[in-house]
Amino acid sequence: MGSRQIVAVLQIGGEFTTDDDGLMTYSGGEAHAMHVKNSWTFKAFKHEISSTLNNLKLDTYVFKYFLPRNNKTLISISNDKDLKRMVEFHADSETTYIYVIKKVDNRVIKSSLADSSTPADSAITGTTPDGSKRQKVCASWENAITGVGQVFEGPKEFRDALHKYAIAHKFHYRFIKNDSSRVTVECTDEGCPWRIHASKSPAKKEFMIKKVVGSHTCESETVKSHRLASQKWVASVIKEKLRDSPNYRPRDIANDLQREYGLSLNYSQAWRGKLIARKELYSPHEEACNQLPWFRDRILVTNPGSMATVVALEDSKFRFFVAFHASLHGFEHGCRPLLFLDVVSVKPNKHWKLLAATSVDGEGDMFPVALSVVDDESQENWHWFLEQLKASLPMPGGITFISTGKGGLWDDVSLIFPDSYHGYNVNFFIEEFKTQLDDSWSEEVKDMMVEHLKKAMYSCSVDEFNQYVDLIKAESGKLAEWLMEAKPDRWSDAFFKGSRLGQYTCSISETIAEWIPNRYELPVVQLLDTIRCNLMETIYIRRETSNTWSEVLTPSANEKIHEEMTKALSLSVVCSAEGDGNGNVFQVCDGSVYVVNTDTWDCTCGKWRVSGIPCLHALAVFEQTEQNPLDYCAKYFTTECYRMTYAMSINPIPDVIVPPTSTDVSQSVGLQPCPILTRRQVGRPKEKPADPRIAIKRAVRCSRCKGYGHNKATCKVPLTVTAAVSSQV
């Protein structure tokens, strides 16, 4: 490190010129060669230059250089660290050019051994050898406001012209009135009388300057940026350059605006301006085009057996589908064959919709199976989602789907899953029913109609269904007709042929809304990964919780059995002569006579078939025949099935924040290449922080009852039970 040196060419006595692209070239003067070592101090560096230039006194000179492949910004050498950086930056360069520039009265001038009266270079005060460019820009802005009678297309155009005018004349202003019909502005300097008013002309509907009062007495040499250099204005100025140079650094932005406009920006202001410009240049769809193919590949590598697909469409649109292996395994081996199809709208993310296929576990909690990111809820997107879902499911037949039926789902589900069943989302159907109610009815009548509908929906027999439909028909024949046209086999348990097993709703929308921060718009990859992290944690916590269960059935199923068993003890049971003679058919008296067949797991009340858990009539039979009712419950309510649901884990994707810039992902999916977002550099100010990806942590466990999800202070288990648990442990 100490022996590293570079070959430097000293340039002195020439001048800089700048082309239209901002590239600076140096011409004229003299050139001398010398070595520069990184072990030198700045004092030794100056001494060597002085010796090379015939003992020239350097007190009135400064030293500048260009970075490799960057001839737009001069970098100063003024101390030991600057010197070491220059040597390190040019370690691989054959030659480094160092410009010796003379300064007079704190201003740098183009130095010349023969003549020291050359024009000023403002690298110190805020204008550089590119000062002519700034003068040209500001000169055109000096007349942006000409006076009374000047016409603009609207208030926005007037405000833009006023902004340029203020920069050119170096003053700050404040708005007194600022709306769509009038704008009144005054100078912020207390002693300055300048004031301007523009408004819409009543006759010609033009936006015109009506009054200008006084002239400016407050121009300053340097305009501070906290008022004039707004984030949007900075974005508008740098947008085109950022398009050509995606790695345009905030520090370079601040330097360029200082040089070209005389505005002093700090790092944060330049960075925020760049952020806005980047959002305007690269839409969220374009950013997703870059990152989703990479994210798909990382899912397939880190979670083998998963299904992930990304398809590019026109206008930078796309479709993305993912079903993690842990979700597919849990649905196949533990969940009931039931899928809710929902559209999830994440409020801050206005550009995308989430299409979700969600099942439920043995506790009735939602279990996401597959997700898709699309631009809207169209029939084409739903059709594509269902095709991907069928390709990913190991058991595509015999599934019961629940949805709103929108987006062509009635046709597409039956087309893609011909052996499936399809019913209405209960909450959606109730809301549709409410829109059909007569506005002249009182709230009491409307509530009564809704209650009749709910009882008709949950009726397990045709007679009970007809009873409540007749009550609705007595109030409104038109409403009853609408119900029948909606096909009862899609919304009533009395006719529905699918297997919901008592599950009518799913909370996927509310759950994802809780997972996603509602104050910040997340990039699509971060949105998906946030969902993945929460799902990963959910699987872990539920698996750990189920490991503490000792019963055959899940806690909720056990509770339901116990509640119904209490009611069943008072019923009368008689063995019927019907059946196959093995005593498998019974009559149960409960006000009415119900027939229970223990071989077919059926009761004429219909509730056993609908819920998958024995009804109170069947429980009465089991109590009398001393059979175990747990043997007659659907397997999906067993603890074993619940544990199988959460047996597999979703693996982390450790490098999800940084897509590799060297991989051309666009070629594999036909996407147009877009600038890849890079890692946040040290010192860059943060945006309003989004919630970080959730890290897996140890679940909270009670030290008294050994259960998960609470601690000792909030434990509700009786002390007698906890004492027994402690003794077993």
C-alpha cells in the first residue's frame, strides 16, 4: 500500500470548455510529468509539484482532477486524504491528469504562467468552468416573468415560470393565495416590496399576470435550497440525466445544481429529488419486470417443490404466481378440500391486485395455498391463475371452491376443474341480497329479511329451506324470485353438493392487510416477501402450538363435541328395524323424529353431513351404544391432520433485497430491460421506514401450563390443571 504510485501529468496555464452534454475538455497551457505516491503527505505533494514547475509558489493555486471515465466534475485535492483517494482511484490508470488552477480573491481562475487576468472559474464559490452554461440557463430564466399582461396556460405553468424567475434573480418567495383560479406571491425579505398577482381572465379564460408591485432589492449571491429547490423541481431537472446515468449519485446531483443553478443542496435533498425522478422514470411495473424473474428463481432454489411463474405482457404489465411447497403439502395432507378464491387489495399498492386461493385448517383458520400478482381483476387474469393453480395442485379433482363468482369464475372454475364444486361466498351473497331490498321498508323489516335469508342458507333440509323462502316470498315475491334465480345449489346447504364442512368465510383479506404496512407502498417483490415471511412465522407458531395438544381432535372440534354432547344426553334413542340388521340405524326423538345411520355417517337433520362433526342426534346414539364419537368425525378435524398441515416449513430467501445486476433476466421471459435497483449505500437517508421482514423467533410459551401464545401473567388455565401438567413434566 505504501509503495503504490501513479504517473501524473500536470496541466497548467490552459482553460476548460464544456460541450452540450456537460463533458469538460482542457486545452492550451503547459504539461509536465511526475510520479505521485500514496505514502506522500499533501505537503510533500505540493513540494514535488513546485519542484516540477520550476519552484513555482503554490499558495495561490488549487489542484483538481477528474475521476476515471468522468469528465464532468472536477475533484479537489486539499489534504492528505484527498491525495490518497486520488492515487487509489487511479491505481489502474496509465496516466492521471492533475490541473493546477490559480485562485484570486477566493475565486479560482484559469491559471497561466504568462497572464493571470483570465476569466474566473467558480469551483470554489459555486460555479465551475461550466459557468457559461449556468449563465446561459439562468439568462433564459431571467425573463420567465415579463410583467403585467403575460399569459400562461394555467396556474401550474405560472408557478413553474415563477420558480425559474426566482432562481435566476436569486430571491425567495411565499404564496399568499394559491389555487386553481388565482396565485398571489410576495418576496420573503422583509424589506423587499416585490409582489405579483395572477388570475384567470373572466373573458378569455386565460391565466394572466394582473399586477406586479415594486422591484427586488434582495438578490443574494447564493440562493439557499430549502425553499427553491423542492424535491419535485430537483426531479424535473435531473430526470433526463438520471435516465442516461442510473447511478447518478446524490452528491454529484448537489454539485451539478450548485454549479449550474447556484443552488446549495444538502445530500438529503438531492437524494429525495433522485427518488422522485426515479419513480417518474421507472414505473412500479418496470421495477417489477426486473425483479420478479429473479425472485421466481430464488423461490425455486430456496424452496424446492414450489410452483412459481412470471409472465410478461404488453405495456410492462405482468402476471406472477407462487405456491410454496409447504403450502401445497399442507393443503394435500391436512386441509379440507376447500378453496376460497379472493381478490386482495392492498391499500398503499394501487398498481396491483392479489388473487388468492386459501384453504382452512382443522381449527378453521385460513391457510394460503397460492397467490398471484396481477394488474386487475379481469377474467383473463383469473383464468390464468386457475390454470397455474391446477398445474401446482397434486389433487386437482373433488375440490370445493367458494367465491363471489365475479370475473367469469362460474365458467372458468367448471372449465378448468370439471370435477369440482362451486358455491357463493356467504358474506358477498348477503350483501348482494341487501341491494335487492325495497328502500321503502323499515330497518326492522330489512333486518328480518336478512335473518330469513341466513336461515335459508344454513338450512340442512329442503323443508326447512322452503319454510324460510316462503317467509321472504310473503313479504316480496320479487325478492323470492331473485333468490331462486341465484341458484340455491350455490348458496344453501340444503342443495349444495360440495363439502364446506361448516366453513363459510375466510379472513385472507383482513390477514394480509394486517401483514402489509398501510402507510407505505412496497415494491412488488418486497410485498410478496413480506407475505412469505408472515406465512413462514404463522406456520412455525401453529406447528409449535399443535405439538402441545394431547387430544385426538383439535381444540375447537373438541369444544363443539362437548357442547353438543350436553344437549344430546336428554334425547331418546330407539334402534330401528331398518338398515342391514347390524343395528346401524336409530331413531332419535327431539321434538321431531330423526333417523341416524352410523354406517353412512348421516342424519336426517343434515347437520352431520354439512359440518363433518356428528350432530347431537348422532351423539345421543353414540352415548347409548357406548361408541366413541371421535371415530365419526371428518379426518380434517384431527390433531394428526392439523400437524400434517404445518409439517413443512417455508424457507427464507436471504438475499431477496438485492437482485444481481449481472443477470439478464429479461431474456428468459421476454421483458424489456430496466435499471436494477441497487443496495442502499452507507449514509443515504432512509425513506419512511417500511416494516422490516419478520424474522423467525421463538414462540412465547407459558411457564405454568406449557402452552404457546401467552405467558404466565396472562395464563387462564386453572391452577389444578397446571399443577398436573407440572407433575407430568
